[in-house]
Amino acid sequence: MTQIMDERNARIQRQHLERSAYVYVRQSSQRQVIEHLESQRRQYDLAGWASTAGWPAERIVVIDEDQGKSASSAKTRPGFARLIAAVAQSQVGIVIALEVTRLSRNSPDWHHLLYLCRFTGTLIADEHTIYDPDHATDRLVLGIRGQMSEMEIDTSIERMVSARWNKAARGELYTVPPAGYDIDEPGGWMKSSDEAVIHAIKTVFEKFDEFGSARQVFHWWSRQDLKYPVRRLRSRIHPVEWLTPKYAMFLRTLRNPIYAGTYVFGRTKTVRCLDDSGIEHTRHMQVDQDQWRVVIHDHHDAYISWQHFVNNREQLRGNQTMRGRSQPGPAREGLALLQGLVVCGHCSRRMGLSYGGSTRSRVYQYRCSQARQQQGGSDCQVVGGKRIDQTVVKVFLEAMSPCAADAARLANEEACREGEALNTYWAQQIERVAYQVQRAERQYMATEPENRVVARELERRWELALNDLERVRNQAAQVAEAPELLSASDMENVHLLGLDMDSVWNADSTTNRDRKRLLRCLIEEVQLSTNEDHYSVKVVWKGGAITEREQVRGSAAWARRTPEDTIELVRQLAAEFDDAQIARILNKQGRRSGRGIPFTKAAITSLRGKNHIPKCTKVIVTDPHQGPFNAEQAAQELGVAMGTV
């Protein structure tokens, strides 16, 4: 500060001393605040120089609330904002910092401060000299120093980022791996040494292949009351802990290419944006797979192949329901078996689904309405779903019949594998918890009995470990006692049942979700076209083959109405006869309802109600000898069996 003292008389005037001296103290990170104490001390010593330069202690203000914050933006620094406000109000005679980079590494913020200092007569001082922004030369020097300060941090960032990309391109930029992998001595990735963790990760991929849905894997895991291994990131150690499963855990595992033995860098990117108040925010966004900059296959041991990983991602993408109708969506429990598979044969758009009817009698339609929603007008076509589903299911079962027995055998093998996997999981959990019990026991036994403060805590931990071991053993026993899904004695029946796919398809235990997943295994899409008297149904199989069928269209509602002359006849007959008698009269005349079927008492009652025809109020007196008689009375009168009558 010697040079500053020499320039005091030339730069510092009385009007400066009448205002306050603001000393700005800042370090860029919390680590610097804790470890770089000498730099911190030098900055606080500037307040002593201000006192020596002539400012009284009550007019020396130290701003240090921006400690640990970067100077790249002023929006997140309340201390700098307070300094700017004081300068703008002409309350500051001099701004003092160890170097100008402490004030700002952002050109707009820096030049805004220079602008205010120039027009309020405020000086700027660092450890080298005093600047007067009102002088053109000083202002030029300060501007250059501000630009150099900004370029310095930008260059440092670019240098570090380039170094990271170069190291990543060689597959050597290692981060803490997820559960299922550990870091070996050279710093690379290797499969976990914990068999239980390896088994859990493998089970996730096996169950996803079985269910085709990450959420269904999560539900299965929860129903089995299993824990899930998760890597916890802490300051020094990064242990794998067994936690209560959450849906996001399985989604992260299925989406992570590390399990395919592939090193990937650049799966996310950072995007900067400004909010309404002008504060800068950063967001991390996912990058599409084809834009990953570093992809190195066979980098380390894998749980699944790369193609298996790609197929899983496509399945997850297809399950998403927020992508409009470009994806079929996951198989659900609704009645419409072709949900997500139906494509309009006229405009090639994916058709939507609409439900109607009552709770007991649900009806559904496949509807092509995207053109109407986007451009107005009417729907491209609306097709009743039930008969279309029946047509496609019939085609599907015909194709499945040759391999149905093999499917039953594979189902039995899968059930056995699942039972073995559960037994292996619980055996590993018992082994893991038993180790924790032994460890707690050793710690307790190694404690001096007199040291009761420590002994009580270790005794408590030992007791908790014993309780945990008992709980795990009980859960394992319940799994062991569970009946086999398919026993060896039932295999012959299963084989015969596999030959009858219709029974399996229509069984109460087969859910609509199961039926939809079976259809999606073989069918790529179903193209529907509406013709004058029939629907054209094209089943496009996974291999590209096409099977065509036609479905006769039902008649329109107006065509199913009962003829007007029949309605008029019912109106006349209702004055003399009840509904059952009217039905017999109409059927004797050969008349039929609008649906082409004979009349019944219920049909006449419904017909009268819809057409507001009152029922017969005439009381018919029955003569015990002359009649009229019903069938039972006539049989008694004639002395014959009622069947004869």
C-alpha cells in the first residue's frame, strides 16, 4: 500500500473523506474461506489502511457477506448489491478491494460499477494504486483489468473442461459408480465384491424383461418386501446401503449404460437461463443417446449386453404417456386390448381410445381424432372396439397355437428361477445381517466393562442387530414356506393346458395387462380402415408380415328401429291385451323387432315405454270352463301333461 499512501494527497480529496470507505472482502469458495486464511487477513487489513488514509472508524464499512461466492455474477451476491446501492446514492467516497477481481469477474457488472463511480465521484483502490473513474486513463485501465479478470476465469474454466473431455475420451475420467460396481486400485470400475448386490442388480434386469415396465418391477420388489442396494455419496466414503425401494431407483438402474459395460460421458448438458428478475440459473438436461460424445463399449465387466440396454431404453420410451400418441404407452388393465396398437388406415395416425356406457357395461371405441383436434372438422373414423379386438385375438391365437406348449414349459422354468432367486436373495441377506451381529458383538466384548457410557451404546447396537437378524430370518422362512407356483406333478396338466390357448387366454387369472403384453410380443400395429359395409383389419406382425381380415359393420341405429306399422299395431292391441299376449300375436304374424329377433314380453314393455303407449287397463274375467286359460290351466282342464299343450 506504499504507492497508495504516496498518491493520497493527489487522489483523495475532502469530499471523499466526508463519505464512507467501503472495504469489499470476498473469497470464491467455502474451501478458500476455511483454508486460505492469509488472503482473508490481508483483505481485512485494508480497513486499517482506510483509517490511516483519513477515514474515521465510524465511516469505514466492511462488506464480507459474499464470502464463498463466485464473482461471475452479481445477482447472487447481496454484499455487492449493497455496495452498488450505496455508490448510486453517493454515500461512498472510495471502494477498496485487494484486487479488482474481488469485485467482479463479469463485464456488465464491472462496467456498471465504473459508470456509477464516475458520475458520483467515487474512487476505486486496490493494493497497487488508487483509480479515479472520472479520468479517462484510469477508466481505460480499469476497463482493461475487468476484461482481463473475466477472460482469466473463462480461460481457466475452458482449460479444465477441455482436460475433462480429453480424459473422458480415453475412458479414464472415473466418477463414483452406482451400486453394482466398485473402484479398483488403479481407479477403474469392477463388479461389486458383494454377491447380494450383484444378485439384486441382475434381478432388476430379469424382472424388467418379464414385466416390461419399471413400475411393475418396483411393485414386485415391494410385494416381496425386499430392500434395494443404493450407493450413498458422502464426504469421504461412499457406502452401498440397502434401502426401502422407490420407483426412481429402478428407473436409474435401467437407464444407466454402465451396467452394459459401456463408458459414457456427456449424457447431460448444462443450460444457463435468466428468470424474470434477471437472476441466472443453471439446469441440467438429458442429451439424446445419438448425441453422447464419448461412448466406449466393453470398457468394464457388464451385467447386460449393449443391445439389451438399447432395447430396455426403447421399452421405457414406449411406456411413456407424456409423448402424445407417438408411442403406444404401457399395457394397462383397461378393456381395450389393442390400446396403443391401432393405427388409422386412412391417415396413418395412431388412434386414440374412448370409453362409454355404465360401470357394469363398459363400451369402448377406437377414435382417430387428431386431425379434428388440430384442424377442426370431424373425426377421421370411429370404430367400435369389441368386435375388432375379437378379430385380432382370433388371429393371434391361431398364430400362437403351434408354440403354446413350449410357452407353458418356459413359464414353469421361469417360476422355478424366480423361487431360486428369492431364496438366494434372503440367504445373502441373512449372511450380511449375521456379519453385522458378529461385528457388534466383537465391539461390545472389546469394551472395558467399567466404561458404561460406551458399553451401553454398543450393547444397544448389538441388540438392534440381533432384532434385525430375527426379522430377516422370519421373512426368509415365509418365502421358503410359500407353495410352488408350478410343481412337477402338475406339468402334464400344464402341457395339456398349453395346447388349449383359448382356455389360458380366457382364464380369470389372466388379466387384461397380461393379454395386452402377449399381443405386443408379436404384433407391431393394427391398421383399421372403414369401408361402406365392413372394416378392413390389417395385423402387422413384428417380422413385417401382414395378416388381413374383414369385419362386417353393424347396422346404423336408425336401421335398427322397429317398423312404424308394427308400433301402430302395438298401440291398438295395447287397449285390449297385455304385453305377453301382444308378443304372441306379433310373432304369429311373423313380425320381428328392429334387431330381427322375435318379440318377448320384455321387448313389448320396452317398446311401449319408448313410444309412450299406455298398457292395457281392461280387467279380463276368466271363466273356469270357457277360459281364456294359460298353459298350466289348459293342461289341468284337458287332463294332459303341460308339455302336450
